[in-house]
Amino acid sequence: MQNHPSYPVLSQLLAKYPATGGALFQVYNDLTLAQRWTDVEVLDLPACKRAAIKGQRPTTDTDRGPSICVVVPCSLSESISTSWLRAAFTSLDPLPSEIYVAITSEDTSTVYYKISQGIVKPPV
Amino acid sequence: MTQPILLRVSNFKAYVWDVDDINILRSHHHICGILTGTLPHLSSQNIFLGLPLQLMPEEAVLLVENGIAVLVDDPSAHHTPSPSVLKSWKEARLNDVRQQIALTEEKGSIEASNPDRAMSENAKRKRKEREERRARAKSDGVPCIPAEHSPSPRPTPENPSQTTVGETPDNTIAMPSGSYTVNIPASSSKLEWYAPRSHISLTIAREAGIWLYPSTLQERARCGVFRDLWEKGYYMGGGIKFGGEYLVYPGDPLRYHSHFVASVIEAPDAALRPMEIVAHGRLGTGTKKAHLLCEWNDETQVVSYLSVEWAGFG
């Protein structure tokens, strides 16, 4: 991992949260290299005992404008809770309307789910 | 002040047997329930069901807590009828049967005197042609070949008003012979020997031993979430078809599709597996809904919501 180009950006937070290091590494690479996000930076979320990733999604035709999103990585094998999800929201400043949970599996598949606080209708 | 609706409890389930009550529950209180009644003789009934309406326990709890309904122990509300009450019930039934038979006779005699009345012009013309053909064949000595659509012979009306003295248990009332329908009312409320005792609160019902819900944290969480969604004006239905506890509709389910599938999370720190987010989120998005994680906090008695959708990328 140390020889990987992503390592310098992540090294501090990988050291701080070794348990979630694998998920962080996988999601960071997926976002920067496969999903082609730009302006990507890592954040420290002590309330969730891990790092999160903030960046700009590539805009699609249906988007109204560029969107800055926050992604919280997590592995399939972990056990989380609704209070954990809400802590992710309150740790972020400014308070986002939604966050993305990136769920990683051992075969390097990463799936992204959008979590919003409150009762938010799906788009038509 | 309107009378509270009687929820008839049998084996810890709340049923509504009166159509007017079902109407009020749906239109005034946006509680839908599900119809569970079937007909005795038909198999595979699962599309079109009738009375009674069965309520989810959370629905019954909310209605009683809000004073809209009271719980009634249905089995003990059916008392043994006194001999005189039973006699008048039997007489009423006998009168109904006699009326039915009289109407059948009347209809039969009208049709006998005017056989063409029920047939269409086309049918009358075809029948006439058939009869002419038969008459010609007969006069030609050709054996009569039955036509394809010969009308079935009308059943000769018996004289149904002859009463037969049958073996009745008390030997006082004899039933007439002839065919008639026996009507069994769905609701017991008009029966003279039905005397329900209302339990006006859940505590009272629990002490009487007829109602237990909610007893566990999971059940309290469901009641709390259901109530919160109800107070926000939503209609709720069962969620099994979409992998959740409830389907949450913005209006009457007969008019709207649901926007949400809701799961009840019994505590803020209850273990949640990421796979559940994947499963709920993908199924919700795949069916044009969002998944609602409804977290119950038993200490603060507050519900917090998180909406889950597939991100659309990745």
C-alpha cells in the first residue's frame, strides 16, 4: 500500500483509524480513478471513528449544477447503527442535506447509497 | 361526541365487522386495515376479500389511545339467547324464508304466462325458426334432430308453499320446502343476545387479559413509529411486498402509490448491517420508492428518520 500513489494523501488517517483503513483506501481509489471525482479531499470524522471523503461528482445531464458530496466508507463486515449514521451528519460542517455511504466488499466491489436526514421523497 | 368504534377482539386480534365503521376509520382517521373475509365454499380466495377488516395491532393501539375506538372481547359478548329471544329469531327467519318462496312463485308464474318476455328479439326469431323446422320435419316423417342450442326445459315449479312437518328439535316450527337462501349477517351487533363490554383503555384491556400489545421494545418501537407517521398524515399499509414493515402513502392507497417502504429500528444503537442498507436501498429505488429507516428512541419517545436510496453511481 505504501508504494501506491494514493498513499501519501491517506497515510495519516490510515494510521489513525487502522480498522477502517481497507475501506478508506478502496473507496478513495474508486472515487478518484473510476468515478472520476474532482477536488477530492479526506476529512476526519472522530464520531464515526474513521475518515470520510469529500469531493465533486461529475455532473450528469439531470443534475442542476456541480455537487459537492461527502462519502463515508464502511465495510460489509461492519456493524453500524442509525445513531452512527446521524453522527456522520452532525460531524460535518456545513451540515449536508445528504451523505453517501460507500459499502465495500472483499472482492473490491464498492456500492454507494445516498442517506438523507428526515423523510425525503424519491425523485420522480 | 361520537360514540367510539367497537374493535372486536378475538385471540388478541382486532376486527371491525361493521361496514360503516370501516368507512369512518378509513375516511376520517386514515386507518385502512385489511379485509380478511372469505366465502365458505370457494377455494383459492386471495384477490377479493370481505368482512371482517383486520387491524394491525399498532392501528388498534393508536385508535384506543386516541379515544377513537374501544376494545371489546368478542367471544364473551355473545351471550346465550333466552328461549323467547330465540323463538322470535326463528320466527323472523321463517318469515324471511316464506317471503323468498312467495317471490320465487310470483316470478315463476309471471314467466310461465309470458315465456318470450325474457328473450331477446334474436333469440325469439331463432326459436321460431327451430320450431318451424321441427314441425316441417315431423310432417315429412324425418326423425327429429335436436338443434344445437335448444333452450333447456324450464323447471316445472313445485308447489313450494306445501309445508312438510320435519323433525325440528323443538317440534314447534316447521320449515317450508323449496329453495331459499339463509342469510347470516356478518356483524353480530344487531343480534339481541350480543352485549359487548367495552374496555376503554389498553391498561384495562390488558388487565382483563384480552390485549397484550405492546409488550416488548420491538412492539413499542412499532407503535411509536406508526403513530409518528400517522400524526404526519400518512396512510400505512403492510410492507411485505416491498421488503419492509410498512408502505407509507401520501394519501389513500386507492389513489396513490406509496413513496416509502419503512423499517422500524428499535433503538439508536441497534445493530444495523451494511448489507441491509444495500438491500433496502436498491429494492426501494428499483420500485420508485425510498426506504425509510425509522429509529425509535425508547427514552425520549422520539422517532428519527433516515431516507435511503441507491446513489445512482458506483
